[in-house]
Amino acid sequence: MRKTVLFALSALLLAACVESGGPKPSAVAQLGPVPEGEAACVQAGGRWAKGGMRGAPLCFQDYPDAGTACTTAADCQGRCIVGADGAGQCQATRPRFGCYRYLDRQGRVIGLCVD
């Protein structure tokens, strides 16, 4: 009996590990790794500019779905940014600095500050 119960529990745990259709791939996976250096950035279609509080040179890349309306994080390649009117809009570029609100995969509003 004990072995049967352990076997059944093991089978349930393994079944839980099977991948589902799941959410869209992340923007990082779709854009690829952040290019290092100005030449690699420009070659990947990015803009080399200073960013963040330190003003360090970085590669800024546009998301293909920038500005699209969204209601959860799953709707965007980047984050679903909440505007002043409360509506969600897909993030325009990566990286994004400053304080802003975004919607998670369940549609909950999350506040974040990034430098």
C-alpha cells in the first residue's frame, strides 16, 4: 500500500513538470542577448546611448510590439506599462529606467524603480 501511494504521488509530481503551451517567450529571448559594445548594438538594430543614473553607454533596442494595448504581461514582449490613465501599453524599448507601473501575468499592477 505504501509503495502504491508513493508511486501515485511520484506520477503526479512528474505530470506537473510537463510543459504547457505557456506564455509567449520573453522579449530577451526574442531580441536575443543585449549586444555588448557600440558596433554590435548598431548591427543588431539598436541605438548606442548613455542611460541610467550613472550615464553609462548602453544598447537601447525597440520592441516590435511597442505601444500595443495590453492587459497582462503575456500580451507583450517586454513589460505591459500602465499609463497615467490606467491603460496598459507594451514597453517601447529596453532597457527602461526610472519609476513606473506595469501589469504582471495575472493583470496585477506592480510598481518598480530601475536605474
